[in-house]
Amino acid sequence: MHIKTYMQELGIAARQSSRVLARAASAVKNNALLAIAAQLNDSRHKLLAANALDMENGRTNGLDAALLDRLELNDERIDGMIEGLKQVAALQDPVGEITDLGFRPSGIQLGKMRVPLGVIGIIYESRPNVTIDAASLCLKSGNATILRGGSEAILSNQAIAACIALGLTDAGLPETAVQVVNTTDRDAVGELITMANHVDIIVPRGGKSLIERISADARVPVIKHLDGNCHVYIDDHADLQKAVTIADNAKTHRYGVCNAMESLLIAESVAQRILPQLAEIYTQKNVELRGCQKSREIIDSIIEATEQDWGEEYLAPILSIKIVSGIDEAIAHITQYSSKHTESIVTEDFDRGRRFIAEVDSSSVMINASTRFADGFEYGLGAEIGISTDKIHARGPVGLEGLTSQKWIVFGDGQIRE
Amino acid sequence: MHIKTYMQELGIAARQSSRVLARAASAVKNNALLAIAAQLNDSRHKLLAANALDMENGRTNGLDAALLDRLELNDERIDGMIEGLKQVAALQDPVGEITDLGFRPSGIQLGKMRVPLGVIGIIYESRPNVTIDAASLCLKSGNATILRGGSEAILSNQAIAACIALGLTDAGLPETAVQVVNTTDRDAVGELITMANHVDIIVPRGGKSLIERISADARVPVIKHLDGNCHVYIDDHADLQKAVTIADNAKTHRYGVCNAMESLLIAESVAQRILPQLAEIYTQKNVELRGCQKSREIIDSIIEATEQDWGEEYLAPILSIKIVSGIDEAIAHITQYSSKHTESIVTEDFDRGRRFIAEVDSSSVMINASTRFADGFEYGLGAEIGISTDKIHARGPVGLEGLTSQKWIVFGDGQIRE
């Protein structure tokens, strides 16, 4: 198979299907989602058999336990995919929404209409459930999709792709509306991210190194999700009870997630009162503390933080702690080290809250709430394709709306420019 | 001068100033705009002297008359720049606008706040007035700017830059909020469009070849304005009087603009009635007509159109004409040949209007209005930095809002994730 030719063919077919999808009624798209769910349910044996082969190959090739776990399909995970499809079918269709429709002095009536982006390329690791997850969001938002999953999951993804194709056909949509790249050749990725004629946007899902590699080589715009080095700043004017609850929750609710707090900043004037209480909670939960000199003068079990710690996304029970003189130093520290994902201030002071919200340049900025809320479900997007750390196009949790664009529409009754 | 080091220094200074600008009050930004206007007014002699040297060099280097015309400054053009600054000062500041603020089931209050993008790089040809035009929009939207104008205008741009620096200082803003690249070395452009750490977005202003070249090499997102091959489709159900007026205005109101009609599609059933009338108007105005076989059977003075004509942006008194069987063929033709800038249908039929609006994938889609309305001023944006033919981020006329992003904001009173 000549990879470039093959990928170009996928691209051309995707572009054609995208035109059909762009004008497909919500009911048709929902029917397709539910038909795919039914196909998955009917094909459990095939899916599990294909996945068993992937798992066997994975073991032979020495995949570690964590990767094998993510690769594995079982009945519960198939149920999860089916449930996901039903949830996306239940979401409101963003396509066709018209807003800001009003008259201009010339007499034209001007508004904006929400439309699909066109063709979306998704690149992800060996988690077969992402195939359904990504395909369903793209389909609902009226976009054609080209999916390139990790090579270890190729047989599982092909089995899932067969269900998707049948479901699309059932609903009267072209089966090329969702295409799974049918080769493990790495050149396919290189082609996918550079064929700007056929692909409108790339969404990589996976670790930071995957995303950096793709962004460096892409000629198509990329919705990037780099790291989440999130901060909580406890201000002089914090309610100390709220501060303890938030700093506990933001760190310890889940460790391996991008919206977990990785660095805690505490105003000097309240550090003596609050740090011992927090250190006790963290120590009980086996969170390793790495701090600045001043924090170590208060709690001697805190390990000395290095420069590297301030920029680190641990994704683990480790926390860096810095005592700062006040809000100015807190904002300066965040500006220097944050990955611009999510930051929260704990304060009862109106002015400081306003300043923090205005001056901290992150995709989510919070007052008196846990960073863990930065999430598509918590924000009411229904589902998310990722969390963007970009400023262009989509920022923060990206749901259906982030997979669309707006065009200008003009209604007239014969107006011309004078 | 080592270009890479020099550009990196500009970038670092721009990033620092961007933080000051991002939190600058509207009044301060407006004061700066008006102070720059005052400086321009006080520096007329210096501006004209610097420009005279550029013009002399331009003549020596054999610049053609059109380029010399665009390069020239005179009192009227300086008045135009001053007036532009005052108009931008009068526009509403988009920064800080909070929308969609509402409560989520968790009790957090979630909204979106409009914020500047950060640092904007503008690359343009030898038109000194663009220096003020671009700088003022970026400044008002709270962004730091690095401006790289055409080398023929370097002395004029330096003189304008001196006025900008004084105006910024007068208003208490850092003078590095707007920086003009002080070298004609082409490597400066290469550096500007690849230093993604320091620059958030690039806006090239100029011809298609400039924009294509920059887009191909950029590692920073680019707001692209490629060609405007705009279509008007006169439907079977058109009001013929509106059709004539719109097809006349869209072509002949101005020829050298991106929102002029370049291709006219006419439904077969009305072609006999409407084409002779239109051909007479166009012929009187010396518009050259190039058409399909069927159009030439109606009007024999129409020249035979080649395949290339359908994709061409003439920017001249030339029009391509195609007789189509109806709306399906019209949409198919537009899908194949349009540059996705602006298209208009003339019809009295509700369903066909709706279909055209939904199915034509262009940045502006119109019913019964001239394509000439696709313009930042007509759309009420107050001013525009360009018209984007991209789908990502900003689409169509780009005003202050297109130079901003939105971040999520969360207000709580101690909420944590359960």
C-alpha cells in the first residue's frame, strides 16, 4: 500500500462525506449514533475476539501493565462506549444555531450561523474506546472524521470501525463519514497532519510528547492539550476553612488528572496558621511535599523544592509549595511557571478576586473553587474531546462547540452598497 | 546586528508589555491612541521628510507607480491616520466582557471572559498607514504588537514608530507595547513567524502570494486572507429587478476589492430574460464577459471561459458567467470553485434561501444582498484587521473581537469536586 495515496484517498472521501454530514438533520445524526450503539451491542463477540488478539500481540511485544489495561476491552467497557453514544445523541445539536441576528443601518439583517469545521483528524494512543468517543462527538457536530489510533489496537479499532460503518449505513449516511486508518505505518500520521486540503483540524489525544511531536510537524491547525501545572493561591484574606477544603480537594481528589493542583502558593501572613493543618492532611494521604525555604521553616518534613519542581506536572501524589509575599508575587509566579490550564485563588477580598481573574492568563481562572472543576462535564458541555491549552479557536474544555465554526449570514431584500 | 537575537529581544519585550496591556484600563488605552494621534499631528514635517527619502529610494530602485502611490504619505493621508486612531479610540473595548455567567448544578458560577491574545505579529507591504491601522487595533484590544512593514517604507515606519512610542509613554504605557522591526533583513520575518514562545498570532496583510508564503513557513497560527472569488447565483425564483441591481452592484461598485463578484451563476430558466439586460449594463461599463457555451448562445459577444476562469479572482472589470440547471448545480459549482469568501443567492423562494445559507461553506453567505456588504464597517465591527478565509478562530471580517480570546471564569464559595 502506498501510504500517501491511501491517505489522500481517505482525505478526499472525508471531504465529500463532510458535505453530506454538514447538512444532515439532527435526527439523522442521532439515528446513526444509536445505530452504531446497536451494532456494538450485537458485535460483542467480534469486538472481544479482535481485542484478545491485540492483547496477545501486546503481551508478546512486552507492553507494560498500564498500557495493556488501556488496550483491553471487556463487556463493561463496551457498555461504556454504548452509553457514551447515547449520551452524545441526547446532546443538543450545535449546528445551524443562528445568533446575533440584527439589522444594520444599510437594511441588511446580519447574523452568525454555527457550522461544522469539515474534516477532523484524531490521533490517539492504544485505547479503543477513544475511537467511539471521538467519532461520536465529530459525527454529532456534523464533521467527517479520520481516526488514527495506536498501532497496538489496530484489530480492535478495525472491529469498531466495522460497527461504525454499519451504523452509518443504517442511518443513510455515507460510511466514509467516519474512517479508521487501516495501517500501522507511521507515515500515515505524517500525511494526515499535513494534508491541509483535506483536513481542517487535528485533535491529538494522549501524552504531552505525542502532542508536541504532532504540533511540531503539523501543517493543519492542532487543538493542543499540553500539561496542566495548576496552582491554588491562598491569599491573606482567605477564609481558612475554604482554603483547607479546596487545597485538599484540588490535590487529593484524583492525582493523575490534568486539572489537579500541582503547586500551592500561600500568602506569608497566613502560612503559619494554615500550612501545619494542610501538611497533616497531605501526610496522612501520603502526598510528598516539596517546598521553598520558608515553607520548610514551618514544616520540617517538607523536602527542598528545586527550580524544576515549579514547572512540573507531577500527575502523582507530590505537591510543590511556595510561600509568597502576597497576590503580586503569586501572580508573577503563576505567570512564570503555569502551563495556563487552571488556577484558583482563595480569598474573601473583592479586589483581589477581580485582579486574579483579570490578570491570570489561563484557560480557567477560579475564585474559591477547586481546580478539579475544569472539565467538560462540570462545565455542562456534555462531553469533551479534550482540554485546549491554546488561546486560538477553542480554549479550555472543548465540547461540540469547539468542533464548529461560525459563518456570517446576511438576509436582504435587494440591498446594494451605495 | 544578529537577526535572531534582535527578534528574540523584541519578542521578550513584547511578551512583558503584553501583560501590562492586558490589564490596562480602557481609558488608558484610549489616551494612548489619542496621544499617538497628537504626536502624528505634531510630527508632520518629520513624517513627510522620512517618507520623501523612502520615495526617492523607491524611484531609484524602480518601484512602479502603483507601489509608489501606496508608499506615499501626504497631509491627507496623515489626517486619515489621525482620524483612524480617533475612531478606534471611540470603539467599545472588548476586553473584560463577561458572558454566559450562570450557575452549574455543583453550585459554581461559570462564565466566559474576553481577554487579549497576547502578542500579535503583523507583516505587511510598503503602506505606512497600515502601521497605524494595525497598531491601533492591537493596542485597543490589549495586545502587544510587533510590526514588520515592507522594506521600501522603513524610514516612514521608523518615523511613525517614534510617534507611537511617544504616545504610549505619554499615556503611561510601555513603549515596547508596539514595536516596529528596525531592519529590512528578510530573516526577521522568518524569525517573527516561528518564535511561538513570544508571538501568539500572525496577521499578514497583502497579496495572496505574501500570505501563502508566510502560512507555509509559520509555526505561529496565522489569520489568513487568501482570495475572494465571490459568486452571485440568480435563482429561477429570483425577483429579476433585485437580481439585476445586485449583480450590477456586486461587480461594478468597485473592481479591485476582495468582496466583488467574480463569477455570476444564472438559472437556465431565467437566463434568456435576464442575461441580455445584464450584458448591456456590463458592456456599458466596459466589463469583459467570459462565459460558458450556453451564455454565449444568448449573448454572442461573451468570450469563451476556460476552466481557469472559474477559479479566478480577477480584481478587475472581468466577469465569468455560467448558466446552471438550478440550485443544485449552483451549489456544486460554488463548492468546487469558490475561495469560500462570500456568496449570495437572489431568490424569493424560502426553501432555496435556507438551503443556500446552510449548504454554502463560505465566510459570508447572503440572500438578496450584494456581496460588497462583506466588510468590517458594514458589519458594524468598526474597523477590521482583515477578512479571514480560515474556519479556525476568526472567520470573515476580523475586528477587535478576532484579536481576543475567551477564558473560562469560575466563582465559588468553597466548592469542591465530590
